[in-house]
Amino acid sequence: MKSFSGKALHWEWRDGVVEVTLDREPANEIGTVLLGELEQFVAAIKSFEAETAACIMHSGQKRGFSAGADLRELYRGAIALPEKERNAGVRDFVVRCHAVANAIDAAPFVTIAAVHGVCFGGGLELALTCDIIVADKMARFAFPELRLGLIPGFGGIPRLKRDLGNAFVRDLLLTGRSVNAARAQSVGLVAQLAGEGEALKVARATAAQVTKFDAIARAAAKKFMKPIPYAELKQEIELFCELFARPAVLAALKKFVESTNAMPYLP
Amino acid sequence: MRTLDQTTQEVVDLASKHFNVPAGSLAPSDDFFKKLGINSLQALELLSRLENHFGIELPDYEVQGVSDFRTLAERIQSRL
């Protein structure tokens, strides 16, 4: 399926490049709708991968690439269920997220995340599945999960460790702070910086360059240089589910959802 | 090296430009959330703007609880 238009995202294939636009108000929070449509995208990959050199993932929402998991949906869903079903439901969601992330990570074509604004939590995890992150200078990156008594649960830690030095990974995770695009580039998280509002333009130029090369060599090089840490990813699922089962997490989610604090996104 | 007053004025000017309010309508002691009617994500946009302008990195936990321009400028000043 070379094009799709859904409630949370749409994609369009043209001239060897597929562009996926995340487009769910207000900030592409990853809940059941967006996840479901990402699963549809992943299922469609086989239908166009042979003719595809690159995939650009970007956001149509002004606030940014993605603010991460839909915590309001997660909380509402969690409190509606008894503990056992709640934990099983969260595990199912996380496993599905991992399957999507692994499929994008392993795609034979080059994947480029064009990031503007906020790229937090699950949003950063989605960007990390891509081979190249292009960020506009106003983009910000964060893993704020510790504030909720959790760790990133969509594959963020193993992928971050794969790509970056541990000192920065520890700082990012243990402080929950956000960093700007320049800092992210200096540590190697972001490959290319773009002017404000220009990330998609730069991503398209990068994709155009990528299309010039031999597809088999390109896919082989990608697979060789970017191993997927499957064992660690499975460990992350277990640790996330173990942490989520604690009452403190539901309390933290409740606090976030009901907060009138002007800055709930800050640590 | 900038003085705190200079830094404060630059912060106020950047905020008024970023949020498209008339220059001079913001004061150093203003609560920027209430005065500008912004939310936390918009505050992070301002933080990016300030970091880019001053060439610094300002961890967001250092601005937790800060709501006026003057105090924000103090946090920035300590990173210059």
C-alpha cells in the first residue's frame, strides 16, 4: 500500500521515498490509535520495500515530532481495569510498540526522522528507530520517564546505548532533562541540524542523496552497522512491566493527568 | 560579559518576539505563564530560543518553579 491516510498518520510513496507524517493533535502522543496506524505502516513495508530507498518520518503537528506516550489514555485505561488485566494490557501495548520499533529499525531502506519541537519519551524512541535524525535547531529531546517511576519502554535505552556514549545516556535518563538540538548533535544523537522549520527540507535532500546508491549494498551496510539489540530489548520490556505494576506509577500518572502545574513536562 | 540587567532585557525581548507580543509589554517581574498565557511545551520552546541565543545549555530542572523573567535571567547568567 503506497499511500494511506488515517486518523493519526498518513504516508505517501513517491520516486523511491516514502514520507510518513505523524499527525495527531496535539503532539502525536502515542496511544492506541497512533500505534494501530504505525502497525499498518509496518505491515505495508513489504509491499513497497523493493522500490524504496528511503523513508522520512516527520510530524504535521506544530508542537513537535512527538511528546511520547499518551499518558492520559494510559491512565484512563489503567484505572478502568483490575490490577491483573491492567498489567496484562500494558504488557500487550509495550510488546506491540516494540514490534513496530523493531520493524522500522530493521527496514531495508534508509529511515530518516525529521524532528522539530518536542521529541520526548516514546517520541524519541520512535526517532531512535531511524537511521538518521535531522533536527531543526528548536527541537528538544528528553526521556522523562523516571518522573513517572518508569523507564523508557519502547526500546529507548538499548537503542540509545547502541548509538551514544554512556555518560550522556545516564545524564539524560537519570535527570529526565531535555536537551536542545545542538547538544544532541554534539553527542551524536542528531546527525544533521537544520534551520527552524527546515528539518523536512533537509531530510528530503538527504533522502534524495540516499536514492543514488545500490540498494543491496545499502541494505547490507545498514544491517552490518546497526545491529538490533533484541536480547536487551526483551529485558527492557520485562523491566518496564515490573516497574509499571507498582502503585507509585499509577499515582504518578494520576498526578500528571490531573496536574494544573504550568510545567508538567519539566522534571 | 553581560550584566544581569542586560541578560534580563534580552530574555524579555526574546520572549516578546517569540510569542509575538508588543515590545515593552513585558516586565522582568511578570509571571510569563500568566502574562503570555503559555503552557509548558511553549515554555520549552522559549528555553530552546534562549539556549540558542546565549549559547548555553540550561537544564530544565534549573527552571522548575521559575515563572518570572528576572529569575530566569539569573539562571541564564550563572551559565554565561
